Amino acid sequence: MRNDLFRQLVEQERYRTIAIESDCMMGLVVDDYVTSGTGTLDEVMERGFSHEWGAFAANRELVRWMRAYNDGRPGSQQLRFAGFDGPLEITGAASPRQALTALHAYLTAWADADLLLCTADTLDRLLGADDRWTNPAAMMDPSQSVGQTPEANQLRLLADDLVALLDAQTPHLIAASSRDDRDRARLYGRTAIGLLRYHFWMAETAPGRMARLVGLRDSMMAANLLALAERSPTLVNAHNGHLQRDKSTMRMGDLPLEWWSAGAIVSAHLGDGYAFLATALGTIRHHGVDAPPPDTIEGLLYALPKDRYVVDARRLATVLGDVTPAPRVSPWYGYSPLDPAHLASTDGIVFVKDARRS
């Protein structure tokens, strides 16, 4: 369904970019393939997605279709692919090496070498072994994190200086390098600073540690989405909790967390330039999610005759009037039902009656 929607937006509304909840650095592998044919489809599906999204048939079909669409078209008319999540997983975060060294390499190639405070060897020495950064034990034990070591603190200063230099050299870099290279350098800078900040908070023992970490992830997502929006209209595919305008909430064990989602941040910046369509499902029977109760939002939509709908959420709220739908409870952790309290801040609902096994 997502692929069908994207095709319609491309053909009818001149959309050119799709972004999914996947590692932004890995997404560059997919973008290279769909724009220039670099690599093979099998390689791209293995190396271009995080969260195991590369194993899904619909993602493979999306990449194949985008490559076929772009074949023979000039760059200005080509479709682009982006991951917009940081290089983060629930249990940890990547080393900042890839992003930081790529930014340094770009500035070394295009800026005055005398303006750089460090060499590639200096960065390599400060970074050390990557497994120090990716230690999964650091998520639950801050003392296992390297995020507040003297080397990490020095890297934060150097990353900040490199990003400042990238901004200060904008007029020269526009003349000297391509827009794609500049956009990627900005992505490297955002990612390096975001990862170093994330690792800092992994090493922190303050009470707000976990709330800060989930908020930082969505802040990184938001920065990537704002950069994509500068370039072209973009369809974003992700969990409702990352795209909604209301505060997101979750529990980690006994700890309740709340934070502003990427969508809330982007909406605050773009206003009417941002629209949020929540995804809702009726059944996922192979995961034990059967027909929704009739007094829930999903239950009201499930009673309609067709298999798919795009619903005007605010109009639905008006029709319901003083009737407040009951919150649905999903027996499967993989589906988060719609929150009726968010209906008024949602532009639309994309409803699929029955989600079948892929």
C-alpha cells in the first residue's frame, strides 16, 4: 500500500523522495543504487537497510521500481531514497567513525587544509576501536559507555568545529562541489554530532537519562526530515509514534517515558508544510490481533465495506462529536493502536482492514 501511494504521489503530485525509518547512513547505499545503479539489488537490500527492513519483499519491490523509474532520466527528475533514522538501535548506537571521517574527508578535499584543526590520524586515534562505542551493555549500565571519556569529549569539540567550518565555507563549497556532495556532508555532520551527543547521554547517570536518549533519537530524525524537505516533497514511512504531533510515550520496564516526536518537531518548523497520516490496522491475525472492538476508532473503520481507506481525521472527529472512542488494546507488542485523544491533531488515517502475512 505504501508503494502504491508513493507511485501516485510521484506521478500525480511530483513527489521525488521517499524516506523510511532506517539508518540514514546505510540509506546512502540504496540512494546510490536507485540513482546510478551502483551495486546489485541483493547487495543493496543487505547493506542499505537497518532494523532488518531489507528482508521485506515490499522494500525490495520499492527499490526495484525506483531504479527502473530513474533509468535514463536526468538527475533533476530522478527519485531519491533516504533513511531518516540515526545509526541507532534500541540497545545501543553506532560508532561515530563513519560519519565523522566522511565529513573530514569532504572538507579536506574541498576546503583550505589550514582551516582544519585535526588530521584523519588524530580522529582515528581518538575514536579507538569501534566495539568500544557499540558495547550493548552500555544501554543499561552507563559506566560501560565511552561517551564521556576525555577522547569522546575532544571528538565532540572537533565535530562541532568541522560542522562550523562546513557552514562557514558554504559560498566556496557551492561553487566547488555538487549539491549531492554538500547535502551528504551536512548529513555526515548532523550524524556525527548526534551520535556523540547520544553516547554522552548513554554515559550519563542523571534521572532523565532514558527520556533524553529517546528524545535525541527523534531530534536526529527531525533534522534529517527537515533537510529532505528543503530539497523536495517527501513521503515518510515510519511508526506513528515518530511522526505524530502529540508527545510520544512508552514504558521501558517500570519507567514511563515521554518526548517530542520527530513529527512534532518538524510540524513546529514547517507548519502547513507538514501533514501526518496515521496508519491503522483492523486485524493482524497471524500475530493474534483479531477484529477490533466496535467502539474503537479501528472498530468504526473496520465496519466499513472496503479493504482500504484514507480518512479525514478531523472530519471524523467532528462527526463523532461528544462521543469519545474507547482506546484499543493490542495483544501483540508489534502493533500500537491509535490513541483517540490524538484524533484532532492528525490530518488523516490510512486504514487497512486486514494485514496479511507477507
